[in-house]
Amino acid sequence: MTFSCLEEWSKSLARDITRLSGPEITADIPALTSKAQSEIDDELTALKERMRYLRTRRNSLSPVSSIPPEILGAIFDHHVQRTQLLHAPDAPAVLSWLNIGHVCRHWREVTLGTPELWATPFLVSLQATEEMLLRSKMVPLKLRTGRRYRIDCVQKTLTHIERLQEVSLPFFSHAFGSGTTHHCIAEFLDKLSSCSAPKLQSLFFEVEFKQTPRITIPTSFPAPNLRSLQIKHCDLSWVSPVLTGLTVLTIKKLSPECLPTLEELISALRRMPALHTLELEDALPTLPLQTTSLPRTPRAMNVRLPHLKQLCLAAKMLEVANVLARIELQESTTEVRLFCEGFSGNPNHQWNASLPIISRALKSCFKASPDKSRPVPRSMRLSSTGNCIRLHSSAVRNPPSWVGSKSGAYLDPDLLAENSVTLLFDFPDNMRRTILSDLQKVVPLGSIEAMYFHFFFPCWDGFWTDLLGRDATRNLAYMHIQGPCQALEELLKSLRSRKHSVSRRVDGRSQQGPIFAPVLSHLVLHDLEFGSSILNWLRPSDLLDVLIDRVNEGRGLDRLEFISTAGILARDVKLLREVVADVSWDEYESSDEDSDHDYDYDYDSDYDDPIDYGFYSDHGYSS
């Protein structure tokens, strides 16, 4: 075939190809492609569903998935309650428990299917409140407001009166719309007086003290299961059936015309035999201003509250003693708080009239029970600020929460205290010595092995003897002292040996009598100060001399600690370690070479959720 024939044949073939690939074929290509992609997408979807199914099956084989939904829901409920205890009701973090619903499909289903988890509506968002009310179904509701809330959320929750288990409406002085809240409470109580609240167990109201008219708890109160009533600046009748069968009763700031008589109060307490918390502040029977002695009543007429654990009375001294005399404290009582203010007339006379009653209460609080349900106290902590005196006792020798850190930060001493007494007396300063001396005769100190002192009022000559007595320190092996400079000065006076004294007379006085704390082996000086001025003349050498005296008498220390104590230098510690085997020093003042102190040392200087809406919106709050 010639070249020209080949060229003609190729051109004819190109024309045929062009004709065959016309518009009809090119139009079908996108449709074919789209169909293929759809089929691939369907396969991917099916594959994802298959993978999800396989993951679900795999998760179902894990140990945690074997927990029945009912038990898992109970675990979630416990977690929710703990979260609500840690955070304020209006804090966004109170909803952090919603994260459990994002772990897996099974947990989400359990979360949505456990109505108890949704029983405390978040009152900052109306949408959240409505959704949680819906998801809680018919379980009992808990209404708790914080500093921020929407009044429409509160009102919507209060409409479910037949489901309410707890209602807590505290007043905050800076809250916006407090008058609306007052009106809301009044409406709720009015409705409550006409319809039953069968599930209501706890009621807490606190309104503004200037609010008029005052909130009054209705006499008709159909809440048969109410167990806790806490009100402040609210009134009630003492013959109301609401004061029946309670376990918690807190009444603060009653109107003068609503204060009970002594017989009305005792009669009401008799109707609450299961009471374990009683707190009455400015809600006690009054006494005439000229009262100088308290009426005597046979103890058989007193009210016995066998389950009472916490007692708080706040009023004038004689009014507190008058009520306290009619209550028989049992072994169950572990916390007593007496706030006595407004001395009128002769404070010493009122204290002497009240002392026998207060003494009987303190003895009941601290004494060991015959059945050993309350063991003998081994440690005690005394703290005082202003006119407030707090006593804690524990069967533990050295409770960790009482020791504190080197920074001086203390945990709450109530954490490990089996018994607690708080006395707030509005007494003149010159009565402090009398009151403390009287208290040491009442509190059982003979068994105490460890004492913790945290106070800052001025001391006096013979302070530790007045505070602890002469014979009460026979078992005292541990002392932790944080107080004023005079506390250290008086301690050295008490610690001095009576027989082998090589030290100078402290304050120019010799001491006679029993040895103070004869078995003391561990002493902690916390936030004290050795002198660098004429007003504070104590030197580390004075402590050294006193400790040498005790060693010579066989009463030496095993351990000595200095925490944030000024005036102690490295050379002082070196000398003290020759007398005490274990001396702990935090080097609070470590630069002894550069310090410019005026000490006159006696020794050489070379010692050296599934919900995505706006829970946290800031609009619409009552704040």
C-alpha cells in the first residue's frame, strides 16, 4: 500500500471516531460517573455502619459493659450528686457530669434513661430547665438556686409541687429582683397551704431582713414527709404541725412577736424526738431585763433528744442558759455552739449564773460513753479569735487536719474532730482569764496526750496553769503552739525545772509545785518570735537553758520543731541539737551572718453532653 493510500485511510478513521463520539455519548459520561460515586458512597456508609456495629459489639464484651443499666444509672446518680456538692447550683461546672453521656452510645442511652440524673434543674437557662423537667419524668425534684437564676425557671419548677422533694431559696443581698423572689416564695407557700406536697422533705427559705410583709410559714401545711426546715427572717407559729417529726430545725431572726415561750419551745421539741440538728438564733424565749437568776426546773421535766448531734443557740447569755438547762444532751451530741451576746448588768454575775448549766453541757459533750461508742479523747485543739473560743477533741492522737502546713494554712479542724464546742461570748476582756480558768475545770484534760493551741489574745502571768490546770497535763506528750509572744514567755516559765535549774529566773520569779507536762516529748513552736527588742526579751538561749534543766531531771524532749518562728538562727539550732536529738527547723531566718539582731548571747560567737443548646448564656439572670 502506498503512502497516499495510508494517509487517506487514517483520515477516514478519524472521521469515523469523531462521528461515534458525538453529543449523545459525551452527555452520558457525567451520569455514569455520578451513579458510580453514589454506589461508592453507599458502600462507604454501609461500611461505616458495619464498623459502628462491630465497635458496639466489641465494647459490649468489655467488663464495664456487663454492668446492668440500673446499676450503671445508680453510679451515674452518685457522680451527679458529688458534682452538685462541689459546685454552686448556678456554676456551669455543675453540669460537667453531662460528659458521661458522650463516652459511648450505651452510656448516652443510660444517661437519657435515668430520670434521677435530671431531677435538679439548672435554673440559669429556661431551655435547660424545661428539658430537664421533661427528662426527669415523675421522679422527685430538687429546686436549688444560686446567686444567679431566672425567676421564670423557678416559677416553672415550683408548679410541679406534687414532685418537689427539696426547695432551697436563699436570699442574696445583691440579687436583682429580690422582691420578685419574695413574691414567688409567698405564692408558693399560699399554694402549698391549699394543696398537698407529699414528697417534700426539705424546705430552706432566707429572705431580706427589711422585707415587709415578712414571709410566714402557714399553719396549714400539708407536707407529711417534711424532715428539714431552715428559715431566716421568716415567721411561724410554734403550735404549727410543721414542727412535728423534723430531724433538722434551723430558725434565725424571728420577729419579736413570734418568739416562743419556754414551754412552747419545749413542747415543740418534744414533737421532734428524731431531731439531730437544732439551731436557734434570735429565736429563744426572752427574759426580763432585771433577771438575775434562772428558774430551777426538775430534770425530769427536761426534753430528751436522743439523736441530737448538733446544737446551736444564739441569744443573750441568760437566755441561752435558760434553754440549755431544759435540754438533756446525750452521748450522740458531738457539736455544741453557744453564741452569747449583749451582756446587761453585771457580766460576772451572769457568767456565774450560767456556768453550772454550761459546765453540765460541756461535760456531756466531751465525756466518753459507757458503751465506748464515744471513746476517750486523746487530743484537743483550742483556738480563739476575738471573743470566740473553739474546742475540738478527737480520739486520734495527732489528727492530720489540725497540724497545718509550714505556710500556716490549716484544714478544717472539724474534719477529724469527734466533738466540737464553740463558745462566742460578748464578754469584757478582763473576763477572759476567769472564763478560761473555769473551762479547764470542766473539760476532761486528764486523758489528753496532744494539745494544739491557736490563739492571739494577750497572755498573763500563770497563763498555762490557768488554761490547763496543774494536774491536767500529766499525760500531755505533744504540744503545738501558735500564738502571741507572751505565750512563749509563759511557756518557758512553766517548763522550767524545779530541782536542777541552771537557767536564770524567768521574770525574776521562782516556781514551785508539780512539774508542768512531765511526759512532754514533742514541742512545736509555730509562728512565734524570740525577742529582738526590749518588749520581747526572750532569747533562744533561754529555751536552751530550760531544756537543759528538763534533761537533768529526766524530762527532756525527743523532738523540737520550729515553723515560721522568728529569731532562730543556725547557731541556735546547732546548740539545741546537743540537747534535743531531733530538731526540725524550716530556716525561716536563714541568713544569720547578715542579720542585724541585738541578741545578747551567753555563748561563743563561733557556734555556728448530648444537649447542645445554650446552658451557659448570660442573659435573663436574676443576679
